[in-house]
Amino acid sequence: MHTRIRKAREDMGYTREQFAEKLDVSVSYLAELERGRTGISVKMLVKVCNVLGLSADYVLFGSERIEDEMRLDAIHRINEKYLPLLDNMIEQLLSLSAEN
């Protein structure tokens, strides 16, 4: 798990300091997490997945669900000018999901 987090961070171009800031954790905690010396809470796993655009399946088990891969590929092909609209739609859907 820790190596997948580190590799994804590096692939996204984040330094350890930048990633720690996005997660609102200390650099030393992140270093321990990436080295596999400390565990990860569910709350932190969700943050990591959100920031890196990964599924929890991948982070925890090293495998992606096919549907997730297809969605992510489709998102990467969306014109950049439409991404704020997509973000808005996702937020609205999450709000609806939370109500149910």
C-alpha cells in the first residue's frame, strides 16, 4: 500500500511537502506512511484517494476495478474547460447521495 501511495504522489508531480499540505498532515507522518511504518485511518485513506484520484481498492489491494479505470480514462479525455462543470456535478451527486 505505501509504495502505491508514494508512486502515485510522484506520478502526480507532488513533492512530499506539497502532498502533506494537501492532506493537512505533517511531512514526517507522510514519510512514515510512505515507508509503511505507520497505519492509515479510513479518513486519511479517503483523503489520499481523493487527492491522488485513486480508488481505495487500488491503494489497499493493488487492483483497480474495470469500471473505475474506464471512468478515469473518460475523465482524462474531457476538455479542461469543462472540468469545473464536472466538479460541480460530482459535488451535487455526492450531496444527493448523502441525503439518501
